[in-house]
Amino acid sequence: MRLSLARPDQAPRLSQFYRSIHGPEFAHQELFKAETLAQLLNDGEIAIVVATHERELLGCGLAFVRSWNQSLEISTLSVAAHPRRGEIAKALFEALRRLGIKSYGIAFFRASTESSFRRGRDMGATCWGYRPAPGSQDIGQAELLMGFINPAGQHRRAEPPYNALTSTPFAMRIIDLLEEAERNVPYPKSFPVGCPRGTGAPVISGRIWPTYHSRGNYIYIENAAGAFPVEIIKEFTEKVRKKGVRDVRLTLPVNHEQAYHELCAIGFRTVAYLPGWYLRGPNRFDCVELVFGAPPVNHAPTTFVERAVAKIHRDLRA
């Protein structure tokens, strides 16, 4: 079996393979069109690892590139009917993991079942939290965020401050597993952090940079500018919720302890601790992810995901 990175000129063959494997329920229908697939590869928005044996195409591993923080989200493993199907899928996953760690610094995936969670953990992944399913009121549909980080990579992780965000049992388990970070590196002063585009939208005494996701009807706040960013976030969140937006999400560097408490006071909830998530210059900075409008945690859980979310929720509270 040979593993290689897909090239744009391979798009016709790859799109035909995706059409032969998946039906209309496939989440990434754009891969069915050769022109679109080629453009995504050419623009560096996706990476596909291809498994072949001689002239036979055995499978494809899809990942999404996040250039703003140099991370790779491992997504779908598509494997043809084959006696070695499990082995092929494992090889595709490992190839994507290595690509993410070596070329980007962070690789992560979302586990929706106990088996995928345990497989990831067996391969060295650490649970960083959970992501509520967009558009759902059922916390049991959340996905567990599993990640790998290369602390000795091109971008050194900065040592986080010791405060309420970094001293939770959940955060400390993640921090303790990582190699020593670079000391005395100042953390970002602005928040939230993300990938802001354009000039933003005016809100009271400042501006905000939101990204709306129609699939799931939610918004990611990428940045806010003004003297009172929490007030800007509050005003914006109230406005879009009245218009029917399901939930609002943001990423906060862990040095902003006061902002964290203020955001929690207006209804945001921590769902993940993300080591080295924000990239600025030569360094990576730890962050937490918060969600306004997340489904309630089930305190009498019956499924694996519900139990995992309940434990994460307990251990993440600052």
C-alpha cells in the first residue's frame, strides 16, 4: 500500500471515488465535483491523503487546513470495500496525524463515539473538550475534541499564566502532559481571537468580526475592538439571538481571566481548553472556547458522550 498527498490534477479520479463511496447524506458534497475539489486542493484549503495499491485506489483521508493558526482538522476517512479496510483507514488517519504535526504543529479531530474516542487516545490524542452540535438542543450530539500538538515544532508554545482558567483540573491535565513551554512571552491583549475578515461590523462603541455558519445557524466571533470588548460581545450576542441565531462561539486566550468571568456571567460556557491554539509570530498561546446558547448538560447521563461532556463540564469550571 502506498500513501501520498493528493494533487489538483488527480481531482477527476478522486471525485469519482467519493461519488462511488458516498451518497447524498455525505457532508462534503463539494468533493463530488472535480473542478471544486481541484480548486480546494490548489488553494490549500483541504489536504487529502490517498491510499493506493498498484493502480487501485483504496481510500482517501480528508483534512481541513486552518491557515490562521496552522492546524489541521482530520475529517473523513473514505475507504473502498476491501478485506484490509480497517488497516487502510488506520494508515490514512496516521498519515494525516503526521502531516498535521509535522507541517502545521496541531492536528485534531472530533470523536462522536466511544470507539473513535478510544482509538484516538490509543494513538496519543488528548481530549481537549467538546463541541456542541450546531443547531441541536441535544448535548448527546456533541463531539469530543481530540488533539495532538507538537511542542517542539516551528512555533513554540508560550507558557500560560497560572490563573482560574489554567488551574482547573481539566486544564492542568492537558498542561501537565506537554513539554515545558517558552517562558516570559507576553500573551495577546486583544480578544476574542480567530480569523477576522474585512472591516467588521459596528457595535455600540466598537467593532466586531463575526463569521456566520448557515449549516447549524451559529456565529463565531473572530475578534472585537473597542474600549469594552465584553460589552460589545454582549450587545452583539443579544442582537443576533433575537434574530434567531442558534448559538454564538468564541475563543479566548487564557490570560483574560476577568473577561472570562464576565462572559460566563452573561451566559457563555466553557467547552474546551485548547493548548497552543492561537498563533502569533513565533509562538502559540493556550485558549479556551466558550459558547453562548449551548444545550444544557445532562446531569443524569446515559450515553458515553453525555458522560464525557458532564465530566468535562465539571472539570473545566473555573
